[in-house]
Amino acid sequence: MSKVPSPYPDESDGYWMHYHDEDSQRLADAIIAYAVDRVRMDPPPLDEPKSLSVLQREVGETITAEGLGALKALEIFTEQLAPSCISVDHPLFLSFVPGAPTESSVLFDLVVAASNIYGGSWLEGAGAVYAENQALQWMIDLAGLPSSAGGVFVSGGTAGNLSALIAARWAWRQRERGAADRIRPIILASGGAHSSVGLAANAMDADLVSVPVDAVNRLTAAAIRRVHLGLSVDDQRRVCAVVATAGTTNLGVIDELDAIGDFAREHNIWFHVDGAYGAAALCAKSVRHLFVGIEKVDSFIVDPHKWLFGPYDCCALVYRDVRIGKAAHTQKAEYLDVLIQDAATQIDEAYNPADLAHHLTRRVRGLPFWFSLATHGTEAYEEAMEITLQVARDAADMVRASDYLEFVVEPSLSILVVRRLGWSPDDYTQWSDRMLHDGIAFVVPTTHKGETVLRMCLVNPRTDPAQMQMLFDSMRG
Ligand SMILES: *Cc1c(COP(=O)(O)O)cnc(C)c1O
């Protein structure tokens, strides 16, 4: 290794960690080659996790006083660590909510990493924030929100829900003009709401009041009205937000957004829609009608890292009135004052992304999604969304055509929840383990009303109906 001479003569070896030499050029070539190969794998190997003891034995200690050298460390990653991680973009990774980032979004993520832009303030990241905001604007327009709307990309749906609900609490306390400053807020949500809503309530020391769902697992305005009426007058005044879900994680159900929006307006309660998974489908004309009412929200979230073909980690958090997000979240500190002055006096309408959520430093994590959207155009997104929806419909027809499978709930977006007649919980687990171990598919069971069933979530346009048929056939035996 050729070393750059150190400005300090007694460092006889020289200091090279921040300097470029022929070794780092070789590393750059190896990394670009690996990244390009990885993003082009179609399909990538599914891979599977290894136990801690196996990793300890096979990988061992990687942090040493002298360092391993870049090529050795890279080899450990490519040969041992990466294959011990399941590939979320495998077309038969159907557990949880998978991801399927476009080639352009992943390659541009390398550029985002290399640029290391500070995305917390307009002062430091104006150009990047400008582009992120255009990507956000596409979703704001799809949802039909007014020009007062704006938002920020946060790490995920969990961070997005928390930040939105903190803004809801701020608005509620403003409205109560000091009378609620020491009172615990109440959040109304259904049992189908994502666990992160409960976590947010916990973090905020709010009471989460669970509203029962209807026969098709939807949260309805009628049920909310009943629960609200059952509260004491004092408790009714404590309600700061109602949370509906546009595509529940377990079942894919879209709540009764329109009527819930009316209820929230009527009672002056903040209306938040968690669309982390499902609101991506706002761009698909074939299902757009399912989202009617989303234009009434005070805030909503959607995760581009789920069904909008971007890499981790990325959640779009949108406020109907961006000023409320800002009032609720802006940090004040001597060393940050310059940012406030800058935004207020020099740059019209500009705001600091740091001010809109529970964070400060942030990666410009919306840029890979922006780059892909700018590259391909919105019509390509609509098409990719319609393709996934069509594969889900075709797969649903296969379930209906079989005599050993049936739906636990009728699918509405791209989540299929299926019962294999005659299977015990162990049968589901054994089939699931075998599929993963054989490198075929990653589909884990879930439970619904205490019953073990299979749940398949499709977000990858490369998932093929023939593969779905093969998967269903493997459950026959
Ligand atoms: C996935 C999901 C979340 C959590 O999002 P993360 O990005 O994993 O934090 C929240 N709500 C819904 C409806 C989800 O599907």
C-alpha cells in the first residue's frame, strides 16, 4: 500500500485513511462491480439467516487493531454476511411487506452515499431537498391535498406515525388554549392499526382507545361514533387524533376513509391515515376509488421502501398544513438559530426538513425514490402498480379455483390471506421453513382471530403468476 506522507513527520508510516491511492481505486472498482451485479440479479438468491453461533464460527472477529484491509472486509460481506440475509427483492419473498427497488433507485443510492448531503436544512441541502419535495408533491397531488400541504421523508412508517401524532397533539393543545397542557391525549384507532400506532401512543403517554372493526375488518365511522359517544365529556375533549389505515398490514384492508374524515372534521379531531403499505396504490386507477376520503386527512404516510420501488429506508410523511408539522417539531438551540433566520428571511416558502418530524440530522433518503420517479416518469409507476395488482388478482383466482385453499378475508389490494384446509399450525410452519430452506420462497404464517393462516404480500412487479401457481401447488401435498 502506498501511503500519503503525513504532515507529522513522526508518523513514519504515513496516514492514509482519508486519502486516495491505488488500493482504494481497486476497492472502488470492486464495489461498483458488486453493486451492479447485485442489482441486476433476476432473481437474486433467496438466502437465509444463520444462527449467532454459526456466524461466530464462520465469520469470527472482524474488528482488529491493524484492520483486515478493504478487499478482505468486502469479501467477508459478499461471501458470508450478505448470504446470511434474506433477499427482500426475491419475487417470492411474500412475508411481512417486501421491497422491490428499481435498478435506478438503487444505483442512485450509491450517489446519495457518496455525496453525503446533510438533509436537515435548506441552507445545507437546498438542491436535494428541492428534489425530494417534488417527489413528495407527486404523492400530495395523488392524495388531493391543497397547496398548504408539505412533508418530509423519515426512516419508516413507525417514525412517520409518531411524528404525525405528535403534530396532532400539538394542534389539539393549541385548540384547547392551555386547558389540555397537562392532560393525556386519547388516540382512536382500530385493532387493525399497525403496532407502531400503539408504540407512538406509548411514547407520547397517550391512551389508545381501540375501536372494533366491522364484519369485513374495516374501521367505520359508525363504530368510531359509538365509541366516541361512550366516552365521558371530559374524555371526548381528550381525543386528539383518529387513525385510519389505508391497507392494514396483516389483512390489506382499507378503512372507511371518507366517512371517518367527515367524523373527524365534525368534531375538530386530527385525521391521520397510515398508508405505509397501501397508499402507494393511490397511483393505480383500478383501485383509486378505494381511497376516496384521503383528501380529508390532516396527515398521512406512505413508505416508498415498500410498494413504491425505492430502497430502505424511506417513508413520506405529509401534513395538510405543513406549518403545523413545523410548529410541533422545530428544535430551538443557539447553534441552530441561523437556520430559522435563513428560512424565514432569505428563502421564501422554504422550510427545513428537520423541522417536520422527530429528528434533526437526516440522510436525503427521498432522493433514490426521486431519481427513479424522475427517470421513469409517473406513468411507469402506475404501470408497475397495476402489474402487481393484476398478479395479485390472478393469484386470487388460483386460490378460488383450488379445492384445498380458501380466503380468510377477501383481498382488496395485494395482500392475500389464505387458509389451507386441514392444516394445523405446525403444517404451516413446516411448509414455510421448507420453502425458505430450499431457496424457493419466503412466506411465513400469520394469525387472524387466533387461527394460523398464510399471508402473502405482493409488491414486486417481477413476481410471476406461474410462480404463484407453483407455490400454491406445493401446498397441495
Ligand atoms: C409497515 C407498516 C408500518 C411500519 O412501517 P416501518 O417502515 O416498518 O416503520 C406502519 N403502518 C403500516 C400500515 C405498515 O404496513
